[in-house]
Amino acid sequence: MKLLVLSDSHGDIHSLEKVIEMHNDANAILFLGDGERDFSKLDIEIKPSLYIVSGNCDFCSFEPTVRMLNLGGKKIMMTHGHEYKVKYSPEYLINNAKEKGIDIVLYGHTHTPDTRYGDINVMNPGSLSRHGGSGSTYGLIDITEKGEIFLNVAKLK
């Protein structure tokens, strides 16, 4: 199973469209907030399942701030991260996810890519917006039929 993980598009529709078109073979798109309304402005069709959480800049959102999914046989927790104070450290979020028996925790908000393997797998795809500190980045997760998890952060060129 291939998952496309996006966060913090902040109105950068061009980058959002480009990365979705590049990875149209993804089984699902997981958006971690701060730009949820950008999806309504796209000129392309989104074929895979789309899961969204609300970020601190998604004012008047009807999306939850935390979403639990079961994809590829793995429990996934997705959040923007501002409610878990991830700008200081993701440890509170990681510990919270461990208590829930999560396999993969995803967060955004910091605009800084991060991947960690261990008892719990952690990914922050960085910011899709070209205004992010690391440029325009996004994440890919592959879950194999054997249940192996591969996390990758890529830079949009």
C-alpha cells in the first residue's frame, strides 16, 4: 500500500496539484492540515481516498484535529500537531500514540521533515508550501504485504 502524506500547503495549489499528479498511484492521500481548503481549488481529479485533519490555520474547519485510520493492516494516527506542542518536541505526541497502540504517527506544523523508526514509526513530511523552511517537501509511506513500513520524505522540484 502506498500512502502520500502532505501537510502545510498554505495556498500553494501548484505544488499540491503537481505532487498529486506525480503520485497518482497512491492508495490514499493523508493531509495533515494548514491548507485543507486548497483541495477544493484543484483543477485535477483526486482518485485515491483522501483523509484530512484540521491545522491551526484551517479556521472554521469541520475536519477533526486527530484522525485514526487502519490502512494496510497498520494503525495510523494523523494530526497537525499544534495541540501536541510539536514545535517544542514531538515526544508528547509520540508517547500519546504509543499509549493508543499506534503503528505510525503523522504530524505537520513545524514545516521540518522528520522520520523515525522504532516501536512506533513517526513522520513529519515537512511543508508542501514553497515557503516552508526546507523547501517544498512531502512524504511517502509504503506498507508491504509482509507488513514492513518504509517512510520517505521527498523534495518537490
